[in-house]
Amino acid sequence: MEAKIGKFFESVGSFFGGGDQIPWCDRDVILGCEREVAETANGESEERKNESIMRLSWALVHSRQAEDVQRGIAMLEASLANTTSPLVQREKLYLLAVGYYRSGENPKSRQLLERCLEIAPDWRQALTLKKAVEDKIAKDGVIGIGITATAVGLVAGGIAAALARRN
């Protein structure tokens, strides 16, 4: 009986908690990437600079801190316009989708993943994230419907109680 109750609470917790499989990044990794970007600013090749900026962007959108995620999104959006390589564009679109997913902007994340999958239709990482995004959108819809139904029930109950008092 105790095991069944534990499973029930675990399933409810995973429903409301999400539990995505996207890795998180610690602050010390971000600091290391920031140092690397600063070092490459002094005379390194353009390719090396771009690689270190991509690593920093990856670390930022995978951070647990909302301000880091927003910074990563801003960096990726700024660099996306002058990206010519489809492979690099795919990577940046994916990282942007991760950032928007982590910041709760699921429709924007899904839109970016669709663009990403236009470039590479069978890319597993993007397909997996797209499924997680769509699951989250569906869960948010179910929760919204539940909240609305509860509010309607409370209003109807209040009206019924007021009418009963009147009579």
C-alpha cells in the first residue's frame, strides 16, 4: 500500500515538475567559458572566437539561473543573423529553443525547433526536445482547464449559496 501511494505522489510530482532530460550547467562552467571568450578576444582566430562564444551560449541556456538563460538567448539571437552555415544555424536554433523552453516560452521554442528540423529533419536531439515542448504545452493546457473549471465551480457555488440565503 505504501509503495502505491509513493508511486502516485511520484507520478503527480513528475506531471507538475516536468522532469526534462536536458542537462543543466553550473556557474563554474559558465565562468570558465566567459574566461575563454575573454582570452580569444586578444588576437585569436575568428573560428576560435566563434567556437568559444558557442560554448558560452550553450552553457548560458543550460543554466539554472534565469538571467543566464536570457543572456544566452540574447547572444544567440544577435549572432544568428550573420550565420551562413546550415550546420551552425541548426545548432544556434536548437540552443535558442532550449533557452526559450527553459524560460517557459514553449510556443517560441516549438517554432524554433520546427525551423531546426527543416534543416535536419531526423536530428534526434531536436525531435526529443520538440516532444518535451509539446508535452509541456499539453500539460499547461490541462492545468489551465482545471483551474478554469475550479473557478467556474466556485463562482457557481457562491451564486447558489447566495440564492439559498435569499430564500
